[in-house]
Amino acid sequence: MQKTLEEIASIIGGEIVGDGKVIITGICGIREAKEGDLTFVANSRYLNLMEDTKASAIITSREVEKAPKPIIRTDNPSLAFAKMISLIAPVQTTYPQGIHPTAIVGNKVKLGKGIAIGAYTVIEDDAEVGDSVIIYPNVYIGHHTKIGNETLIYPQVVIRENIDIGRRVIIHSGTVIGSDGFGFATVQGIHHKIPQIGIVVIEDDVEIGANVTIDRARFGKTIIGKGTKIDNLVQIAHNVVVGENCILVAQTGISGSTAIGKNVILAGQSGVVGHIEIGDNAVIAAQAGVTKSVPANTCVSGYPAKPHQLAKRINAFIQRLPNLFKTVSNLEDKIKKVEEKLGITEDHKK
């Protein structure tokens, strides 16, 4: 596909600075781009890469006023670039078609229109699968589970009984939804399993990465709010409520009965204890350990998690401890020499 920069600017609603007649034939990252490619810069830290890129044009933010190459200034460079990817280099994906003869569909299962069910998938009794749902091979869907319209489920996903999946949900391979919550009562050193009889509700437009586990509630519901995006290898425990449009990055763990507000970001390897609240728009930095509730519109980091600016100061002081130790040791030596000259003994100190 070939388009001029003017045509592209019209599509993404951007403003051209430079030659709008430049022909674009491909799309690529800024380091890998070659002549004829369109690339983008969304983060100001990488603006220096515009000097060396071989791309023919660059999508930037509105703040960029000039560049060594023609640019298209936009409100959101990442979103504009994503839109162009779908036009210039659309993803070539082959989905299952129809219902494979090896699929096992139980009694009283309701199947919507235009669905696809891959080989060796099992759908248990009384489940419901909405219109235009695509289910890849080797998926398990339990009794009384509901799958909303236009949902996409990749291979090796397990969705257990009594789970409610919304519309346009994407679930990647290896994920388990509705596994038992981790609940035991210990009596005389023996761990007795506590039944987990609740459910999981996944609301519309959620995307769940590979090898994620979302436990069913002990009672009631574990809830993943509308529009939330979950990265790979995330653990969400029983009775957790995640609000709308949150971002949960890889290896995040959330303990039971914690409530996460709307638009919250939990960065990679962050951990959250149970029975606390994290307010709307909060940011939990990478590897933070959250041990108490976090107010809305705040950023915390470190372990135990503290306001980010305070955590940075504490970390800076910790880095200086070797020098501080050396300074204290030198002072102790000097004090000892002075005491020896003055004839001060341990008995005098007492």
C-alpha cells in the first residue's frame, strides 16, 4: 500500500510539518525503519532518535515543532501509529471456522450465530456462547458459564463453571478463570480447604494476557471492570474487585478481597496485600509492595510502598550508607585517638 503523507495526516487527524508529498510504503519502529517507512515517537525521552532514523516520516506529539524529517503532529502518537498499522500492515490472522467435529458440546448449550469452535474444545452442559464468538482448539468452558458476543478465546484457556464473560473480551493462551480461591482453615497443624462457591465476572472489552489466573470468589463475585487490560502472568485472588480501564502489568499479584479503583496502573511485579483499597487513578510503581490502602490520584513505590517522592529520597539515602559507614568509622578512630591523648579510659566514661 502506498499513501502520501497528506493522505495519512487526513486519516489520523494530524498536522504536517514538512513535505506532505512524501510517499509512505511501510511502517516500522524508529530504530528499525528504512526509507519509505512511517514511524513514531510518543515519549520525549526518545526524540533524539529522530536524528538517526532512516524513516521517511515520523508521527509525533503536538509539542514537537520541527524535526530532520517530515512529521505529522498528533494528539496521541501511539494511537495514531496503531491506526496506521491496521491500514498499512494489517494483521494476517486465520481464525477457526465453524464447529470442528472433534469439539464436545454438552446438553442444553446455547450457541449464538456465526461462532467458531476449534478442535478438541469442551463446552459443558448449560453454558451459553454469544454471537460471533471465536474459540480456538483445546479450550475448556464449564457448566453454566456465559460467553458474551464477539469474544475471542485463544488455545489452552480454562474457564470454569458459573463464570460470566462480557462482550468483546480477549483471553490469551494458558489463562485460567474461576480457579478456586486460596482458602484454608488450619486446625492443629492441618490445613482444611474452605469451599469457594462464588463466581468471576469479566466485564466488556477486557483483555487478559497469557497465563493469568483469576480466582473465583469465596462468596459473591471476583470482578474485572470494563475496559481493563491485564498483561501476562498476573494473579488475581478471590473476591478482588478491579475497576474500569485499569492496567495490570506482568507478574502483578493482588491478594484477596482488595478493591482497585478506576484507571489504576499496577506496574510490573507489584504486589498488593488483601482487604485494602486502591483509589481511582493511582499508580503503583514496578516491584512496589503495597501493605495499606492507597488514596486516589497518588503514585507509590518501594517496599513497603510509600509516596513516590519520599520513596526516592529514602532510596537515595540508602545508596549513601557505605559512605556514611566509612565516615562514622573515621570519626570513631579520631575520637579514640583524642581520648588516648587526654588519658580518658573506659572507667572515666562510666
